[in-house]
Amino acid sequence: MILPQKHIKVSESIFGLGSVIIELIQKPKTFDDLWNDFQRINNTKNIPSLHSLDNFVMALTFLFIIGAIQEGEKGVIELCS
């Protein structure tokens, strides 16, 4: 689910996953670096839900659509200013 609802926790939603991804982008990163950083905290106390690569890509797409992230030089992912 994209947004949390009565039976879906924020940590299980794409919306909540997007907030975690934004926190991981302190500096521009490649997709692989960002995915590896996320894998370290996936399904831990920080994110009590297991997210797949598909959910990760959907969250990145969501963040791009709302203008939170952009593609930088050499294809890196960076926060919009």
C-alpha cells in the first residue's frame, strides 16, 4: 500500500519507506549504494517491516514523482533542493 490505513502501519507503506530512503540520502548515491545502505536496516527495529526490491523501487518512483529526489550527474540519486 502506498499510504498507511487502519490495518497498514506506516512502516509497511510506500509512504513510510520513502521517508526512510530520504534519511539515507545524505549525499548523492548510486542506486546500488542506496539499496545496500537500506538492506542494512531492512527488517530491524528501525524498520519493523521487510521490504522487497519492488517496494524500494516503488518508493523511489513515488519520491521522484512528488519532486523529493532527482537524478544527478552520472545517474546518482540526490535530494531536490
